[in-house]
Amino acid sequence: MKFELHPQLAADTFVVGDLPLCRVLLMNDARFPWLILVPRRIDVSEVYDLAMQDQQLLWQESALVAEKLMKLTQADKMNLAALGNVVPQLHVHHVARFKTDVVWPNPIWGQGKAEPYTDADKQQMLRNLSEMFRGFFVSGQILNV
């Protein structure tokens, strides 16, 4: 068996690249700069399902993503969440929040309708992410640019 991305995540995101443990995804909702980390492990739905070493690596990668996304966006707050109520595959959301965003200070879940990136905005965001993660992706490159 090999790692496969849950179909809902595949439908809602763009693959950015792979860190040592996690696939990095960009949520296709231009209202919020929003990355998702998915450990490339089979049949994992909770953090405790991961081996201890992978748990530690997940939090290291999560901290890296949060710090880099915060620096890129200059957000007011970084929200992290691992809900899994709709998609059982373990995934951790990293959402850059602004006091001026459409739902501040409320959670983003179930608020309004996603606004997909335009092709130009998607390409620009992926270029920005590529620069942000230079040297961190195991493939050495972003996958969608």
C-alpha cells in the first residue's frame, strides 16, 4: 500500500510540495492564506496513530509552516487545527488570519463560500510558497509551478 491523498483534500487543494513527513497543500480559498499538512502515512487519522518520531516531526514541520506563512502574509494570528470531522485522513490546517478578514474573530469553518484563486493569483501564491520553502522540500521544488 502507498500513501494516497483523501479525495476531498485532492479536490479542494493544490499540491505545493513534500516536506520530510508531510505533503503541503494550498487550500483553494483566496479569502484566507491556508496551508494544510498531511503526513504521508497510511491509515492515520489521529496524531497518536503516528510513531513517536513522526509525531515530533509533524510538530516541527507544523511550526515551520506556521512561521513561514506568518512571515509571508504578515497576518495578525495563525490558526492551527486538526479537526477531521469530514476528512478522516490526518491533516493539520494552518490559516493566516487578519483582523480585517471576512469572519474575524470567528473560526473560518462553515463561514461563507470559498472563493477559488484565479489562475494568476494561484501561480503567484505558489511562486511565493516556493521561495518561502526553498531548501525545505524533499523534492527540492514546488510541484504545481
